[in-house]
Amino acid sequence: SYCINVSKTTGRRIITCSTPIKDGDKIIGIIHRNYDLEGFHEMLAKESDHAFLVDRNGQVAAHSQYSIGGESGKEEEVRDKAEFFTSGKEEGFYLGDIGNGEVAYLSYVKEPISNYVVCTVVSEKKVLSAARQAATIVIGVGLILLAVAIVISIARSEERRVGKECRS
């Protein structure tokens, strides 16, 4: 199991991972480990401007832009109505509401064991800006090639004209 809890020792949000220890079919114990979600926040913040981790119930476990819970953290969020959560797909991307009313491009991957979803977000403006920049480069290269073709055509035409004059 992979449950979000609050540590009674530190008061911080944690994920508790546990699994049974078996002897054949008989459960003889349980092993578990707690992971501080602030560590996930720090990792996401280092890797992305806008990324977040959602648990199997749709609760945001960690976010790159802010800490969640505790005295200085943001209120906990549930995104169980978002397309990345309700699609039934293991991975994907879309332009739309990313779960908090903001419209952007969101890509996601569901981790198969825990069913947690990792999401990254890029604003539509940023994506379109990159597309415009690429289109401008392509148009620029096209114009340069057109100019080269015109120069070559003029040079060949001039070469033919001079060649005719020399023969006459």
C-alpha cells in the first residue's frame, strides 16, 4: 500500500509504503517504509518548473511549485476529476484544464505498482512560442534558399548572354 499520512513525529506529510512478508501463503509480518513528501517536492522543483505527483485517490502528493500541508504549506488539493486521472490511460498528454482551472499542455505517466501519476505541465503560450520560433527559422531558411536559387538563375542567365555575345 502507498498511503499519504501525516507523521506523528514530525507533523510532515509522508507516504507510507508497506508490503506483507510471507512464508508460503501465510503472512508472518509487514514491512514498511515512510518517505517524506517534502523530498519529492524538492526533487520535482529541481527537475521542472511545473510538475506534480498525484496519489491513487487523486490527491496531490507533491508539487514542484510549492510545499503542501504543514504550517507554511499550501492546502491539500484533490484532482480526481482531471482528465489525466479519469482517462484510464497509463500515459498521455492533452491541452486543457490541468485540474485546477488552468489551461495548459499536460503530459502524464501512471506508475504501475503504486498507481501514482507523475504530471508535467507547459503553458500553451510557451509551446506556441517555441512553435512560432521553429516556424520562423524554417521560413528564414526557405527565404535564404530562394535567394540563392534566384542568384544562381540570374548568374546562369548572364552566363548564357555573355556566351552568345562572345560567339557573335
